[in-house]
Amino acid sequence: MLERTEGVNRPIGVFDSGIGGLTVVRELLRVLPHEDIIYFGDTARVPYGPKSPETVVRYSHEITSFLMSQDVKAVVVACNTATAHALASLQKTYNVPIIGVIEPGAIAASKLTRTKHVGVIGTNGLVNSHAYRDALHRLDSTIVVSEQACPLFVPFVEEGWLDHPATHLVAAEYLSPLVDDQIDTLVLGCTHYPLLKDVINDITGPSISLIDSAEETAVQTSALLSQHHLKRAERTDKPRLRFIASDSPQQFLNVGRRFLGSSIDSVETVGLGL
Ligand code: DGL
């Protein structure tokens, strides 16, 4: 990969299949408060979870090319499904640092587990790719990994059913097998799931630690920027945040505020490959 050390003041590009990646933006704002961010949510084509790897790779390249056209200095793939299918191909194609959410989540889980039995939940695409299992085994081959797809969680979050009885019911159905498996650490392998932490905690109880990849991804992004001499110096003015959706800005605004509060005041629309 070519090194580009000029232009530290360029923004960081972040993308997700929709609004879920805003949980990663929330952490980036906390860990890297001086950076400008351009966020692209592919709301016209969400969800990526049930789509084929080839389609997700194509979408991910279209979005990354767009972010590169906006002169970003690094890209955060804030979507577990896109990371599983497309990260390696993106890293080979573009000459800026590109980071996904899976490796950071796996690192955090491997540090935290005591019993070496880790659960992973995510979309069907993510779970079928076994990307977390493989990442965990690269770190420690003795870790036992129990995986569970939770395809109904994303629509519940999009609907704002964060504490709805139906969400509790479905969570119990999905998570009970993992509790029975006696995992001690559970990776929230989908950008939407941090919003369901309370519901998930109700089922898993205090003896199972939840890993939110977003937190660790922000820490690793900061380290990657430092390593490439791309970290912006402290500033007195407010960082510039741009939010772009491929579909209705209104829906993005409504749901996005649940993730980021008042940090979102406007949303642009850019259609890609439609
Ligand atoms: N952002 C996706 C992920 O983290 C979840 C939503 C989708 O299926 O596109 O896997």
C-alpha cells in the first residue's frame, strides 16, 4: 500500500449499509474529537446481511470510491457484513489506511475472555462468513466460538423497538442457546446491536461481558492514524461532520438522532450505482 502522509487535515471516511455505523461514529467522536468525518449510509440498499458476498463487495467498492473522491485520508468500514466480505479487497485497491470492525472486536474479546468460550452474534451474512471465528482463532486457536445469527434485531432497531416486549422475546430465543453454551464473552457483531445492549444484557446476565466493536475500532483507528502520521492536531474550531445517505434524508435524520443525538443536523443525499 502506498503511504500518503500529506493532508492530515483531510476527513476520515466512514461507511455502513445504513445508519448502524453511527455507533462507530459516536466512538470516533469520543476518541478522535478533532477529526472531520464524512459518513456514508447506504440506506437505499440496506440491509447487506442477507445479500451475497459479491454484491456486498461491489457496493463497498462503490462507496469507497465515492469517499476517495471526497479526499478522505482513511476509511473505516463501520459495517460487520461489509468488513467480512470486502475489507481485504478494499485494502488492496485503495492507497489510504482502511480499517474494519471485526479485527478490533476480536482483539477485545480475546483479551476479555477467561473461559475461552466466546459467542458472536450478527447478520446471516456475517455469521455465515465465520469472519469473527477466524479472526479469534488467528489470535488464539484455543478459543471456542459459538455463533448465532440474529436477523430480526436490525429491523427492531430501525423501528426504534429498543425496549419492546417483542424484542425481549426474540432476544431470548436467539441468545438462550449461547447462554446454555456457557460463553463468558459475547461479541455484538453488528453495528446496530449496541443499541440493544440493555435487552441483550437482560438475557445474558452479569456473568457474560458484551463486546461492542465500535469502541475498540475507534481506538484502533486512532492508533492507525498515528502510525501513518495522519492524526490531526488539536483545534479550537468544531470538527466538520458530513452525513450522506443514498436514500431519504428524513428517515436517516429521524433514526440517526437515536444514535448520535444532536450531532446530526443535516443529511445530504447521494445515489450510487442505482
Ligand atoms: N450494518 C450491518 C452490519 O453491521 C447490519 C445491517 C445490514 O444487514 O446491513 O452487519
